Amino acid sequence: DTAVSQTPKYLVTQMGNDKSIKCEQNLGHDTMYWYKQDSKKFLKIMFSYNNKELIINETVPNRFSPKSPDKAHLNLHINSLELGDSAVYFCASSQDAGLAQQTGTQYFGPGTRLTVL
Amino acid sequence: AQSVTQLGSHVSVSEGALVLLRCNYSSSVPPYLFWYVQYPNQGLQLLLKYTSAATLVKGINDFEAEFKKSETSFHLTKPSAHMSDAAEYFCAVSRRDSSYKLIFGSGTRLLVRP
């Protein structure tokens, strides 16, 4: 059973298009995240949702919009794609950070490699 | 603000040799510290984590790391490298509050020579 899954695994598209990446976790976690890994392998957080509520919103262009229909899903929609959006996007989840016994360990999906031409 | 510095973007060792990957952190509050491994074209897998219990942390595949507050370090070691250890390794820090966002280092690629 896949704990954190993402679709699609690869996404190739033209500049200016709008695309979505989907993420689902079956771990029963309350918090989900989106990270971006650039061509130099640098990982940076973009967003985090806790129980469908946005709790982290880093400096990300407005063209990126996360949506969480329920606590098991966190999708990422990107409008007007640009060349610089090419990267690998990782979804992750963790148990509710508010519980004292939790350590915020995050479990990552396999990634979605986005290529903008 | 929190940050992580990984010294050496590439580390090359011979099979059977000691692996040492360096990580230094900066945090204004007691941190949680993590090591993740990324195999080619895969996601990140947790190797081990420090959460303020024992300072010497053991993880999967015989990896371990020691939290040294005085040196603000959390170096990753393995006594004997295997070819299968070749991968990208990331050190990360997070705060013990409601955000839990991970701040990653720039990664170290481990190369294992036969």
C-alpha cells in the first residue's frame, strides 16, 4: 500500500498552460505539505495544510494555488506555467503537529517531475 | 530563523569505508533534526531523526547520527559503505511548534567506489 501517492509522476507541458498535481495520503495524517525541488536538488517548502486549513504559505507566486478537499488530499494547481516552474514537486504528510508526542516526521510521496517547454 | 548547512556537495568513499556526512544547523529554539535519503528518481525516505531523547540516534541501514548541541552539529555516519548507499542525503531541521515545516540543507551526494 502506497502511503503518500502523487499523480502524475511526469508532466510535460507548454508555457502558459494550467496544470494540476494531485496528492493523496492513506496514513490518517492531519497535515500535508508541498515542496519544490529545483534542478540543483534544493528542497523548499511551498505550502502546508492542517485539517484542510492553510497553515504555511511561503513566498510562492500567486499562480500556485493549493486545494485541500479533505485531510487526505492536497492538490496543487499552477496557472500560466513558466519555464522556471520546471522542477520536481513533492507532497508530504505528517501527524497533527499539535500533539505533544508527535515529532512532525514527514513522509514523502515519489514526486512529480514537471517540465515546462 | 532556522537553517541547515551541509558541508560537501559530493562525498566519495570506497566500499567498506566509513561514511561521514556533515550537517550543522542554526536554530533559536530546540530543534528536531532529520536525515533523509533520496535514491535516483525517487522520493525522500527518512533515515533517522533526533527529537530530544538520546543524542546518539540510530536509523535504518546501519546509519546513525549524533546530536551535539555545543557544536550545533548532527553528522551522519555509517561504519561500512555499501554500493547501495549511493544516493543524495539531506539534513533537515524543524521547529517544535505548530508549523513543523522542514528546512533542508542543500544535500550531499554520496558516491561509493568499488
